[in-house]
Amino acid sequence: MPSAGTAPRRAVQLAALLAMLAFFAAQLVGALLPDVPTLITATAAGLALDLYLQHRDPGLVAVLNKIRFDVMVRQLLRDMLVVIGLVRLNGDGSLTGYAPVVAALVLFYGAHLACQAVAILVRRSRTLPFLTRNIDASGLHLTAAPPRLLARQHGRRLLRFAVPATAGLLVTAGTHRTVWALAGAGVALLLAAAGTVHLATWLLPKKRVATEQQALAWLDAWLADYRPTVGMYFSGGTTSAYQANMWLSTLAALDGNPLIVLRERFMMQKIEATDVPVICIPKVHHLMALEKSSLKLMLHPANSGKTSQVLRMPSIKHAFINHGESDKLSSCNPYSKAYDEIWVAGPAARERYQLADIGVEDKDVVEVGRPQLAPIRPSAGAPAGAFTTVLYAPTWEGWDGNPGNTSVILAGENIVRALLADPGVRLLYKPHPMTGSVDPRAGRANERIQAMIREANTGRSGPRPGPEAAAELARRTVELDRLTTSTFRDSADEIERMLLQSTPDKGNAEAVEAATTAWEDAYWASLPEWEHQIITDARPALFSCFNRSDLLISDVSSVVSDWLTSEKPYAVANTSGMGEEEFRANFPTVSAATILTPEAAGVTELLAAVRDPRQDALAEARAELKVQLLGPADPPSLVRFNAAALALAAKADERRARMEARASEIPAPRLGSAATDTPADTPAVPSAASGPDDAPLTASQGG
């Protein structure tokens, strides 16, 4: 069922398609009658609409491709109908007078097809087997991209280059002077031919980038020179980059030479600002270059279908660090057995794995804390201002359809309604970025909650920060964007972005951290303290919202574990259908929480306890649960995390040493020995490490 926001858009799209068909029908009528005003008007309107849709809604016209009514067919039909109209206007109905015009049009479309063929060759020549970021890749002979109109927008290119030809035909229809049609077709042909020639220059040695073999040789040389020791491996969908981004600062702070390994090309620009070198290797047989490198340890913040492809490398040790810990089953997935070690925050997660009984041995679980929680400030007591700031940060609905995953569907509106009813509450609503991606009901509830908050703001008033606050935020935004956002021209492709995203400036990470802090301060200062806020952008980050809030309301998720760093009060919505005692028994992370029913019962008492710490009976329980979930404060989490990385890397070194020693002890087989004499009709027995043909396990097996 479409949401309220998509229905009007679909109506507009349907109207646009019907209008296009109506213009073609009017063209046909104008050509057959013949009726010059109808022919000219319908043709011009149809071309204008096609140009507009190609620019503003290319996905809509792409639908027409599925029924073989693509842009070239449409433009050919458009020009053909005008030519038919011209022939009908000619007294004898002969095409003889327009033969040069038709010939020029044929040559124009031929030039367009030639340009498209060259564009395909150029794109293929500019597709490397990997992408880089924060790495000097000048040795790959990287060059600027060709104009996007020529290389990647064949629909827009055809329509724009066809404008002179169609315009000339229409002027001829109105004046009966063939010279206009011939001139227009000639200009269109000249544009298409010139574009083809210009685009072909990217196939010349001066602009051509390295071949696949040259690029792979360069990658091997770079790995040998950089000598990476610890890597973070990540693969995921378009909305999952946050799972890797939360670990960037930790990875950068580890001893050794860190590296980020990605598998999807689109993910390169979704990884936030970092000084750590980034490599994207889409194909598994190219990924095997890592096995020959100095990499000792790979950290995994998420499981994915492509994780198994890197786990096949026995020379690298693998640790699952997850992207957050909660009591949900996803935090103790049986897939965890595939890793050498599982790094968790504290004793609660260790116990969770043992209770799950999924085959993970206790010796393989390492407690490292959560290093990225350092920016979260501890509780300062009761709210100091006139308003109690409440952060409602529900998680998403998950893949398994469990109604207890998210409170948005069953309890979200009730919780928000109860909070908005308290005049002393300022609500910050930050839903999970994947809300509604699986269950449309969650998306619709999310939209209704946001509408409630906007409506509540219309009934509030108070002082607003002056224009200087907005100016300061704008200035800080520009500065932060300059440091964290790579600005590319519209025609930039992957190769040009690699060229521009070379080695970062010295001290860039420190500058980004300072700019982020300044931006967050300016952001909050620019908002009225009485106004509810809906926060769906990446900025401000969740931890910044933590530091501005007195109370958290959430679900069973890692948000709760992270929040406990502050030891501030929190509540968890119980939409699981369990009773409160059973709910607490099944989810230890809620043992120090106020449990809210789907009807939001208990919100009033919860707010009273936040405002008066004397009524807060759970403060001591939160302090104890914090240690249980996140481990001790001393030594600091980053120190423990780094020690775990060094220890696992040492195990990788020990294994390599054993393998080298074993190889040196095994004598080379003699020619003709029993070990090598295998009858030709005896089938080879694959080793236990063998993999599928397209997923070689070692460099020697894959070729």
C-alpha cells in the first residue's frame, strides 16, 4: 500500500506519461490531416516534455524502456511523424524534395549510435578492478572523466543534439522552405559527430588509465610498500554504512597500519571522513591479493553474504566486532562461529553467547568495551533548564517480523502523544535510518509521528536565537563540509574521484574532529530550547543527541547499551507481548529500565523520576548494569581493544611462522616418485580448502 507521500507523486508521473502519449497522438493527427499548427505544437510539446523528464525524473522514462519505447524510439517516431507531415503537405506526396533531409537525419542517428558505442568502450576502459581513497594512486595514470552528457547520458545526449533537427523540421513545416530542415539536421549531425570524436580521445594513450593487469600489479606493489597490519572488512546495502562508520575513529587509533576493505563500489562515498586508506575490491578473485599482503587481522562490524569470501584466507585472523550489542538474537548469531574471535563490550555479551548455545567457545570471546563511546558525557543530575529533554530513538523493524523489535508500530504514537502532552518536555525524535524498509506499517507510523511533532510545535512559542546563530551554523556547516565532503563536478566518475581523493592532508583527522564539535555546538545553539526536533539526517550524530538529553526512550537495541555510559535514566517499550517480569528476564539490558506498555502507561511517573532524582529508584541498578554491559572503566576501552588487536595479530604471526617451518621441513617431491605419479585416469581429489571456480581460496588456486 503506497504511503501518503508517494500517491500524489505517482499521480503526477501517470499524468506525465499520459501527456506524452497524447502528444504523439496529436502529432499523428497533425501529420495525417495534415494540420500544421497541431503538428508543430504537439511535436514541440512532446520534445519539451521528454527533455524535462530526462532531466528531472529519469526513472519514470526508464519505465518506458521496459516496453521497448525507449528514448531513441520516441525521438525517431517524433521526427518520422514530422517528415510524414511534410510529405503530406507536399502536393504530390513525394519524398523526393526531402531526400537530403532524410539522409542527414539517418546520418545523425548513425552518429548517435557511434557515440554510444564509443561511450561503452570509454566506460569499460575507465573501470578498474578496485577503487581507492586516501591513497596516492597516481601510478594508475588517473585522468579526469569525459563529459557526463557524452559518456553516461545517452538519452539526454540524443534529445539535446536532436533539438536543432526537430526544430528545423518544424520551421520547414511552417514556411515550406526545405533549407531550414536541412540546416537543422546538419547542425544535429555536426554535434553528434563532434561529440563522438571528442569522446574517443579518452581511448588514446594520453587519457587512458591503467589496464586491469597493470592495476593489479600496482595494488600488489602498494600493499607491499604500505604493509597493512589490521583491516576492517565491510560489505552491505545502501543504508548500512553507519555500521562501519562507528568504528572509524577506533580503527585509526590502533597500533600498526590500518586499512578499510569494502566490496561495493557505491560504499566508497558513504564511508565518512577518515585518514585511513580505503580500498574497494568488488570481485572475489581480486580480493585474494590481500592473502599475499602483510595483513594479520581483519575486523568485521557486520555479517554479510560476502564475508565468507574473505574468511577463506587462513593467513589472516578474523574478529567479529559487531556494530552494536543488544539482547536480540542478531547479537549472538550462529555465523559468529566462523570467526577466530568474537570481541564484545562486557561480561553480559559473553554470557549471552554461552546461553545461546550456538557453538561459540568461551575462550574465543574477548571483552574489549566500546571505544567509540568516549564522547558520551556522564549524567549531571536533574535537568537544569526549564525543559526536560527526552530522546525517543526507536530501532527498526528487523527482518524476522517480531513485533517486539520496534516500538514504532504498536507504541510509537502513544509514547509521543504522552510526551507532547507534558508542557515541560522537549522531544528529540531520531528514528532508525532503516525504519520502514521491511514493514510498510513502520514507515507509515514514522510519518504520523513526525506529523504529530510538527503539529505540536505550532502550538508552542517562545524566544528564538537571533540571526547570528543561524549564520554561525551556516559557517560551521561550510567548514565541516569542506573537511568531510568531497565535492565533485557533475561529470566526475570513479576514476576522477580516486584522483581527487588522494592522500589526506596531515592533521586532517584532528581538524575534522574539532570542526564536528564546533558544528554540533552551533547546531544546538541555533534551535529554540522549547521546540521539539525531528532528527533524520546523519548530523547531529546519536551521541550528540545523548549529550543533550535527560532521558532516553528506546527499544531492545544497542542504543540502550550505549546510553548506559551516561548512567542517565532510560525506558524501554515492551511490544513483545510478554509480561514485564518475563520481558526483563529475557532481555538483561532492560533490567535497569522503566518498562513502558504499548499504551505508554508510566510516562508521567518516569518524567517525575527524571526531574527529581530522589524518586529515581534505578540509579544504582544502572551503574551496575553499565559495568555488566560495557566492562570496567579502567583500563580504558581503547587500550583493551588495541591489546586484543595486538594479541590476535601475534597469533597470525605464530601461524605464519609454523607454516614456514613446516614448509622448510618437507622435502621437495622427486620426479617420478609415488607422490607425483598419478595415473591419467585417476581423478584429482580436491583439498578441504577448495572453493567454487569463481571464488578461489588462494592466489595460486585462483590464477
